[in-house]
Amino acid sequence: MDKRLLTIQDISCVGQCSLTVALPVISACGIETAILPSSVLSNHTAGFSAWTFKDLTDDMIPILDQWLKEGISFDAFYTGYVSKTQIPIILEIMKKTARPGALRIVDPVMADNGKLYTGFDADFPKEMLKLCAGADVIMPNITEACFLLDIPYPGEDYDRPYIKGMCRDLLKKTGAKQVILTGVSFEKGRLGCAIFNGSSFSYYFTDRIPVSMHGTGDAYASAVAGALLRGKSLSQAAAIGADFVVESIKQTLGDKDHWYGVKFEKALPYLIQRLAERPESSLSVA
Ligand code: PXL
């Protein structure tokens, strides 16, 4: 049977993030992608002056009940932007619809640049810990890692031992099996991630493109999820995801009208090509 993934996150109708990125990216990876929208927003909350917000928590259990009646189940789950009250429901959905050995991938979307996103309160990280508990892969950025660990945000003031310790502490505290820590940089022109699978630790860096674009975290996590389901290792998936985001950013550079997201669509052929490569040639870990 082909693999089927369920992704749970919001629909920001306009703005190229969350489900409007995850569905096309993971589908392009050749993986059947089911969705459970956690909420519907007119547009995302980063950079637009206002937005509508419709919470869909009340629909989640009826949807689950219907899936159970149909015998619907999943090989993988990938969660993104969700609300606090949805976390216990999502845990129940995963428990009841997981096929044997199902993979749980959690992007603990809640913060960046040292701050929680608009609409997330100080209690949110404690709830997010519950979603991360026992996950196969978590993909926090450094800000999210600090909130999960309840430690101060270091800004750019950190070194290799700090990042390695952070990865170890994340697995210890959350009980997750593997972590990809994103947004790591030790030198000005290079940006990447730290990858720790519980025993081996590595980094993957690319040249830093000196712009900050919204939605790159979702494009990254979606490509990693798709690559993992295509059988790539954690470090291969981390590298493919990073290169896909760089390609998406390059496709967006110079388009002033496109300030709200990245043109990941233009990079999908590149992603598909990378996924078709033999495993050895797609791995380039610094
Ligand atoms: O990209 C994360 C994200 C997802 N969904 C919504 C957001 C954000 C980040 O700001 O606003 C609605």
C-alpha cells in the first residue's frame, strides 16, 4: 500500500504558508497528503495588517469519528500551526488513526526571532511539549527550542557546544527521537541546521541569502516530511529541505510584490529532481 500522510495545520487562504505549502510540496514528493485544517485565516499573521480567523477545533472530533467509521488510517503525521486546545485532540487523532510504525513529525510552530507569534500566549510552549513528546522528528527553530526548554533566547550569541547541548536537551526534555534544529549559523555567510538522531550529530549549511522571507519554515518542514516518507535518511532529508528553501528564496528575490511568502512552486521541479537522486549523491553534510 502506498504511504499516506496527514498534515494538521491552518489554512491561511493567502500568504503561502502552512497548508497551502504543505499540501503541494508533500504531494509533489509523490506522497498522498490528507489534510486536517486547524483553522481558516484570510491570510497569515506576519506582515498583513489584519486577518479573519475561524477556529475549526469543533470539527476535529466529528471528522475523526467519520474517519474511524471508514477505517481511514495514516503512515505519517506532520503537524504545524495549531492552537493550544487542539493539542489533546490531535494526540487522540494520531493514536486512533496511526498505522503500525506511523511516523510523527512535529514542527512546533509558535515563535521566531526570540518572540512567540501573535496570538500565542505564554502557556503555549508547555502544551507544545505534549505534542513533541515521543515524536519521531521535531523541527524547532532556535527560538522555539528556547521556549520548549524554557531558557533565554541567545540571539546570535551561541557556539557549537551550545547547539549540540540544545539538541540533546530537546530530546531529553520532549522524549522526541530525533531533532532538526533550524536557523543555525556560526559564520555570517552560512545558515543551516543541526541534525541529531539520538546518536549521531551533524550540521548542514548553505550560503545564507541575506533576506528574511515568510513561510520558509513551512516549506522546509514540508520538504523534510516528504523526503523522509520517500525513504531518505534524516540528514539527507534535512539537506534536501534546506536546498529546496534556498532555491525557493532565489526564485522570489527581486519581486517586491511577493513580500508575503516564497515562490516555492518554481522550486518544485528542483525538489522532485533531488528526491530522484541516489541516496549517496544527495548527502552533503558539513
Ligand atoms: O508559517 C507559520 C505560520 C502559519 N500560519 C499562520 C501564521 C504563521 C506565521 O506567522 O501566521 C497563520
